[in-house]
Amino acid sequence: MKNIEFGQLLEKLLYLSNQKKITLAKELGYDISYISKWINGRNLPTQKNISNICKVTSEFIVKSLNSVSKQDLKHYFEIELEVKDDTELAQFIYRILNESYIATAQKSNSSVYKSTHSEENYNSMLHINPRFRKNIYQRIWIYTQMNQMS
């Protein structure tokens, strides 16, 4: 389970529980576009909300399972058949969602280019509004012209 990304895991859980993204979105109180972005790997939930998202999602998935889909889920995740109640199953799902989120977040953070955070990039003129930049260039030109005259 360590290699599965958060979005892939979420998609698999929805598939195994015969649920749709829209239903999960309503349960979480999010727009479906957020759920789609998580599943497609374009975004991740915020770290601030992930605990609640994992909790609500795990409870939602477990509530959605019938006896056949519960066995399919246990088989897919290689869960021992001794998991007796839904609380244990929800805790397991919560844990794998959380671990998957952490692994995915660490993986995506390591792919950020280090030059993005360099001081030179933040101090460059590229980060200034183009209209304001034009005004700055005009003022610099006027200033240099006045200094050349004196």
C-alpha cells in the first residue's frame, strides 16, 4: 500500500464500495471538482483538513459496503478475515488514506524545483505587475536622463 498515491487509493475505495465521486463530495461538503482533482493527482487536500477528510471518507466507505463488497475490499487490501466490526475496518481505511496522503505529499514536494525558491527569482522584475513594471521602467529612464543632464 505504500506505493499507491492518494488519488488512486481514493478511486479504488470508491470503486470497491460502489460509490461515486459526487456522493463522496456531498458527504465531505466539497465540490465534485475537488474530488476529481484529488483522484487525478492534480491537487491534494490541504494538510489542515486531511484528518477530517480521511475520517469522513473511511466511515462513508464502510457504511457503503455490502457483504460482498466488504469481502472484496478485505481481499484487495489483504486484510485478515478476523476484522470483526466496521469500526476496525474504518480505522484501517483511515490509516491507509492518511499514510497514502503523506507519501503522496512528500513525493510531490520533492519534485518542486529548488530554483523556484531562490532569492534571485523572488527579487526579479518578473514578479511585478506588468503595468506597474512599465511605469517603473519609465521612471528609471526619466531618472537616468535627468542625472545625465546634470
